[in-house]
Amino acid sequence: MQLDSFKNENFLNTAPSLQSLEEWLVYLESLDPNNIELGLERVKKVFDALFLKSLEKCSIVEIAGTNGKGSTAAVIAATLDQSGIKYGLYTSPHVLDFRERIVINGQKVDTALLLEAFAKVKDCMERTHSPLTYFEFTTLAAFFCFKKSHVDALVLEIGLGGRLDAVNILKANIAVITSIDYDHMQYLGNTLLEIANEKAGIIKEDSQVVVGRVDEKVLSFLREKAKTLHCSFYAFDYDFGVSTENGFVYFANSSASNINFHFTKPKVHENDAGIAIKVLHLLRDRGFRIRDSVIASVLTEVSLLGRGQCIKQHPRVCVDVAHNPEAISYLVRRLQETLCKGSRFLVLGMLKDKDVESVATLLKDSFSSFYLCSLKGPRGEGKERLQKAFSNLGKGAMCRTFDSVEQALKSVLAEAEGDDEVIITGSFVTVANALSFLNEKYGENNDRTK
């Protein structure tokens, strides 16, 4: 089924009979956000029609932030799973399989349940005359799946911003803001405080707020927002934090105690690890049986698809979905800490709305060659802008350009030798294309994580 088959239909008209997940996903891609006004009013009408308010009986963790949302959510969810707690996890975007977005008790959502959820959301959307975007539709479908699965806890990643994000239709007991940096400025604002204001929209009255390392002015703003809403407030490096001087140590300061435990360095960023531990301790305070030993085990094991993931060795090929300056800076620091006996090659593809020039500046000294590729689709950036960015930095002679990620990979893999390293980054789209190509070439069983 082709997307074009939906494009000329009225937004709320009944679509052709939808039976398979593939057909539903094509339909969802046809939902045009440009035809819809911003706000949660439409979402609330469908939310109410689906009787989803009962989900607020669960303990709900909502996670906003520029970077680190997925890693923080993964640690929390994996710990709930290993603790025997019934939970739902909602994240976005997916990398290879849409069902990655909706996880229930450690498993991707059952396809039959997902199709039922899609049908219910579509029916309520049409009955209430409330057109939804792709993300709004899929968020409500996820909530339907969680309700039918009778979960006790929800871990929900905010898609964009916070205030107007569909996930924010539910009131969080614990609101998390992992980081604040420049990204999606066309939607969130051009200053850190404007961006913080959008993300702070997930903070609700009488909730608990956990904030990662952020700019001091941003921290003051968020602290005041929490105070106004009578919330408990916990800030990284003030109320809790981590030390990496002797292994990995988490600490929490309170009038009652200092909580310290040691384990080897986690696979996720220390900021995300610290935030996740704090959230898990707050959930424990809410009555969930969560042991520190389980948290420690999860932190040494958890990994995410497409985040610092090594696909093969000799040459070493790794993918990372970093796509903004903050995330790219972290990637560069990791590379500096890792020995590469040979040469490092970069495969880079980005989206049009990203800060290509700043990313190029950060990456320019870490690689011997740059394989720059265009990304398909209306949001995909062309290779020309990437090449110009690196050329302006004096790296033009080291750049090669390609019309697709697949072409770039074929070229770099033909050139790279056993001791070399290939890093593929810049976008979820870049990583998804790369994983599809590499899994076909080398087989999914060759996947490994750092």
C-alpha cells in the first residue's frame, strides 16, 4: 500500500480497510501535522473517549530533555522489569521496528494488541472529529495498550518539548528533565530559558521533579517553577549525583542519610545513570520493591539499539544516534577515551533542522576521512550542506559525498582495514538505514554493544 493512496482523502474520512501493521503505518504517515493547530485539546477529546484517565492510578514517570531521555528511560524500565514490577515503557522514535516504541514488561507490544489500539484510536478520532498527528495517534495507542495490560508503573519519554507534547496529557508523579540544550529551536524557542519553559510543562502540581546537569539560570528557573507548583525538587550535583574517581559511585544527600553504592562504570552516560537511580529511589519510596543491587546490575548491562552500538569487529563498526551538539560532544569524548590502532572513518547523515555546522566543528579533528551522505525524505539534509560545513573548516580534501547511507557504507567498508574504526552517526534515520544495511550484510546475530 502506498502513502499516495491516502493523501487526497479528508483527514477524518474512513481510510481503506486496514488489516496489517504495515498498512496501519502507511496510514499513520499520511496524518499531516501541518493541517492541525498546536495544543492538547484534540488529544484530550480522544483521550477521554478512550477512557484513559484511569492510567493515572499508575505511578507515572515522564522524561523530557534534549538528550539522555532514552537511556534514562531504559535504565528505569529494565530495573522495574528485573524487580518483577508490571510496567509500560513508551519511547520514540523507533529505529527498525515500530513496536520498539511500546514495551510492556520487557517485551515489544504484541501486534494484535497494537492493531486493536490503532482501530480504537481511529474510531474515537473520527467520532469526536478530532484529527491527530502521527505522534498524537501513536501515543494514545500506546496508552490504550498499557491500560489493557493493567500495568502498575509507566515510564514515558516526551517526544518534543513537553508542554504541548501528547504524552503530557497524563499527569506525571515524577517529572524528569535530563538536559537542556539547543535543538528543535523552531518549535521550542531560541534561548535555553525558552526551551526550558517548554520542557517544564510536564511539571504538575504536588509532583516530584528530578533535573540533570543544566545551566545555572535554567536550574533556577526550574526550581522556582517546581516551588510554585508545590513540588519536591531534586537537582543533579546538589541533591544527588555521581562520582567516577574510584569506579562509579552514586550519592544522595538528605537530612536523613547519605546513600552510597559502588559498581563498575555503567554503559549509559553518568548523568543519565544518576537521574535514573534517583527516580528509582523515588519509586521505591512510593512502595515499589527495588533493590540497589538490581539497579547496579542493570547499569552494567543495559544497552540501547543504535546508541554506541558496535555492529562488527575488524574493522570495528559502531552506530550512534547523536544528532545535536551536546550529544555529538559526548560522542567525541567517548572516542577520545577509546584507543583505535588504525584510522577512524566517519559516516554522517543529518536532518535539515539540525545544527550541521556546529556538529562539523565538533567532529572535524576526530577522523581521518569523512563520508557524507544525503538522507531521503522531506526532512533529510543533502550531502552538499554537509560538505560545505567541513570544507569551511579546512577539511574538504578529507570528504567524500554519497547519495545515501548505503552507498557511503559500501565505500567505507571497502576501504577500512582490520584495525580501523567506522563511526556512523548524525540522525536516527542514518542509524536505521545503516542497521538495515549492516544486518542484511552481516546478519543480526553479529550485533554487539560497547
